[in-house]
Amino acid sequence: MTGGALDGIRVLEFGEAVSAPFCGRLFADFGAEVVKVEPPEGDIARRWGPFPQGDPDLEKSGLFFFLNTGKQSVVLDLDRPSDRERFVELARRAHVLVENQPVGALDRLGLGFDALSKLNPALVVVSISPFGQTGPYAAWKGYDLNAYHLTATGSRYCGRPGQPPLEPGTFAADFFGGYVAAAWGLAAVLGCERGLAGQHLDVSCAEAVAALFVGCQNIGAYAQDGVFERRTGVGMALGAPATILPAKDGYVWMMALEPGQWDGLRRAMGNPDWAEPEIFRDMFARAQNADVLYPLIEQWTREHTKQEIMDLCQANGCPTTALFTVDEVARHPHLTGRGAFVDLEHPRLGRVRAMNAPIRLPACPGGPRSAAPLLGEHTDAVFAALGNGRSGAGSVPGSIDRRSASSAGRPLETTGEMQRSGEPEATVQGVPGPRHAANTSGTGHPASTAAALETNDQREQVPGQQSGTRNGSRGTPAHDPGSANARLPLEGVRVANFGWGWLGPVVGQTLGFLGAEVYKIESRARIDINRTLPPFGEGVRDPDRSIQNHAAWAGNGSVTINLKKPEGQALARELAARCDLAIENFGPGVMNKLHLSYDELRHLKPDLILVSLPPAGLNGPLKDIRTYGMSLCSITGLDSLTGYAGGPPIPMENAFADPLGG
């Protein structure tokens, strides 16, 4: 098997249920060696099921199997001094310790960060909890449901008014907490490779949900207007149509917000006369008249199957999708053709069809290397290897022989003046916050560029570059990624972010918070939808005053380039060639049409990493699907699991898939 991207990384997992095991699985999927410490009775997820044929066998839990593929299981009773010593030996040789024990539990055992970091200064300890390691709720016990609803996400985004709020049909807070823990934990390991000390990362599942959902719009809106929006129970509040409607054989996620999409839906429906009135002139007007609009569309959807509706709408440029059930997803040729499932042999379950890794890395493919372990299956082998000096015994974590992914010191030449927000840097327990607010359109990153590459008086023309950029000298190189003076793991890493909507900002924000210089590539010819959404500062409708845009793009610079013009494409290629990473979430083929394909960019910079985030991947039968983050969950089966008992699916009123993909 080809080596994984994280080969050489050693992870010690002391977690139960969902959040920490999911974080550990993400490490394992990409090549890390993950040793899972379980108590004698085993991870509680072994008892949660579901179980095949209803057989409650600890070794047959479907949930445990999904969360723990590719790991080794070691049983330790940490109430015994000898087993605590064995835990210390594992931690001494680990790069990462992931845990979700009750706050303070490891400290009481003498196994907390302060104690372990004295033995292993490069150790990164990732502590995941419902409410965080500090604060008034730190000692509270809680499950995924408690963490999710503490954030008000349910009261705002899912459920019918007058009925209890809903959580999506999965462990949403735990999965988001696990994703955040894996991303930031890996960044901390990278920091250690670059000379930073080990850290204790405090991941609150509630804060992960709040930051991704509530913080993007609602906290800013509340600060501006003192108003906190409530759930509608029917879909998107700002625009319509954006809801779930019944079809002849199930349901569809009906989306048609932009003018061309609404025109496409009208064509798909046969251009009915009722769709012409002024009350349906734009998505805002349609939302205000949704009680009239939705019954009219429903008359049409009930006459067709969900697949017929999806095919008709997609063919006419309307991003409506069928709402698949879980069994339909498991059999769909798109996922099976993309290798989303793998067959693994398990000693008690036999051959099991399991989910593959969620990301495709062509050079070093990920995925589970083995089935979930039996309880304590590897105890003897792991400690025998430690005694024999294998599995990294005697090595120093943080000194892995792996080439850094970024290159140092390539200046960006741009025109214009430097601008910088006065917001100070914020850190919480060593975890950085945004270092500056979202930039106005065409203003740049404080470390390098504030240039409007589209001029204000000739927005369809891209001017030539000037040689003098900063105090009469050429642009200064970014901080050397390999410098021992780096304070953040990704300092010196440059990112060209071609993303838009919500998915692009989620990726850019995370990288920016970790120290990268992130440049948002946008155009005045087609303004990012975030700049168009209310509320607006001081009530003035202006692209630079959107509260949502500032929340979404905090920490990013803005460079305006018209990618429809050859000159703009050339500038974009030059900018990308001076970055370490490029991000895009267009549909498949768009970057090719813009002459910004991976092959073209790699020709300019061989070690460039291009992250593509299309809705359904770059290949497969659904690769060209048009959708939004709000409706994308319809083709995953998740929407079919979200609702009240015995009732229809209830739409999540946010782009759930965007922060998950980011």
C-alpha cells in the first residue's frame, strides 16, 4: 500500500463514544499509527450499537466499527499504578494524545498535560469536551445533544416553530468537535516540526458548533440589530425557494435562489403563468411570499418522481436535488464508483463494507488499513514492541523526517497601498483568533498585499503590475516557514483562496487563524454572495458592510481579479505560483476553463497543493451536480434522518455541508 500522508505520526487515543475516536480515526485514515487505550470494559461505543441481527456483542457494534478502523486496541486499568506507568510509556513516544475524558480526570491520575509534557516536551495533547476545559460549564457532564443545543443552533436552524428544536440525525456536535480537533492537532504537530513546543489544545464541541453556525451570521446580526432570528421550519428564511417538498415517491430539496436558477425552475415546470407576478421577482420577494409560492411548486413536484424532478431541474440550471434515503445512498453508483466504501475483514463480523476516508489524496491515498480492533487485541504486541525498541521507542517526537509542505520567501508584487485593521491579535490558551477583520473588496492582507488588481475606474481591465509596492521597495518575503521564531504553525504559508459562498471562508478562516496568509480572490463582476446578505452595518446596504461577510472572511486579504479576462487569469496564475496552497469550490471543469487547472499551476510551481471542494467530487455520475451547502445533505441520506417521529424530513436552515467539508 502507498504510504499515507501522516506516516511516522504516532497518536495515543484515550477516548470513548464519538468525538475523540472520530478524531483518532481521521489520523489513522491518513497513515498515522493510532494506539487506542480502552478500560477493561471497553469503549462505551461498543455497547451502543447498532448491532447486526440485534446481537449486543461488544465486538459487533456498527458505531464502534466506523469510528475505530485502522487502530490498535490496548487495555489499561488506570486505577492501577503499573498501568499508569504503561500509559506514560506510550505518551512518552507519542506525537499526539487525543482524549475526551471528564475535565481534570487525567490531571487527577497524574497524566495531564503538565506532567506528560515534562517527559515529552513536543507532545500535543488534544482535549475534547462538551463545554471546554475552562469556564462556568467546564465541570458539567454532557452528551452531544447537550453541546449542540447549548449553542442555540437548534432553536435557530432546525425544527418547526412551536415544536422542540431538532439536531440533525447524527452526532453533529461530536463530529464537528472531532474534525476541529484533528485539524488543529495536526497543525500543532506541524508546529512542533518547525520548532514550536508541544501544546494543550482545548476543543469544546459546543464552541465548534457555535463558531461554524451561530457565529457566521447570527451573533453579528444580534450585535448589530439586537435581533436573533428564529427557525421557520420550512427552509431558508432570506431567500426562496429553499425547502423540502414532497414528490411522487419521496422528497426533493427545492433550491432556486439566483435569477438564472429561478428561470431554470420555471422552464422545468413548463413556464406556468403563476410564476410571473411581481411578488416572485427575486429570492427576497419570494421568501416574503413563501406561503403562496410553496403550495404552487408542490402541485408540480407531486406529479413527478424525485429523480425526474432532479434531472429536469439540473438540466435547466436549477440546483434542486433528490432527497435520498440511507439505503439509496449506500447503493448509489456515484459513491460506489468513487470508492467511498471499502471491504474489511473482521474476526467476528466477517467481511464488512466500511466507509473510506473522506478526502482523496492522489499521491498518498488514505483509508482504513484494517477493521476496528477487538478489545485489547494489540496489548501484548504494542508493549512487546516498546520493550524491543520498535514503534518509535527512543525517538524524539517532533523530529519526524518529513519535508515541510511549504516553501519560504516568495514575495508577492501587487499595486496599491497597505491597509490593516487595528484589531489586536487574540489568543486563548495558545490558540490564535483572527488577527484582523475581513478586508473590504480589493484590500489586502496586512503581511503583504492590499492591492485592487481590478482598478476602480476600469473594473473589467486588469492593470499591469508596478515594481514599487511597499515603502518604495519590492514586496517583502513572508516569514520563513522553517524559522524557529514562528509563533503559529502555519506562519509563512501563503494561500490563494478562489472559494466563495460559505465553504471557501471556512477553509480560509481556519488556515488564517493558524498563521497562514490567505488571499481571497474575488471579482466585482460577480460579487461573493456573502457581501449581498443582510444585516448591513449601520443599515447601509453595501458590499463592504455585510455583517455576514465580515464574520465569514475574517483574517483573509482580498484581491480583486476578473477571471473571465485573459489578463486576470494570467495574474491569478502568477499569484498562485507564489503561494503554497490554492483552494477552490467551483464545479468540476471550471478551473480548467479559467486556465487554472492543477496541471497548469503545477507547471508553474511543482510543489503547489490544490484543494478542490466541488459538491460531489471531481468524478462520478453526480460530479456536475449543482447544489448549495444547505441542500447537499439531501444526497447523503442525512436529511432523511432529520425530523419528528412519524413526520416528513425537516430542512436544516443552514449550509450544514459547508463547514463540514471545510
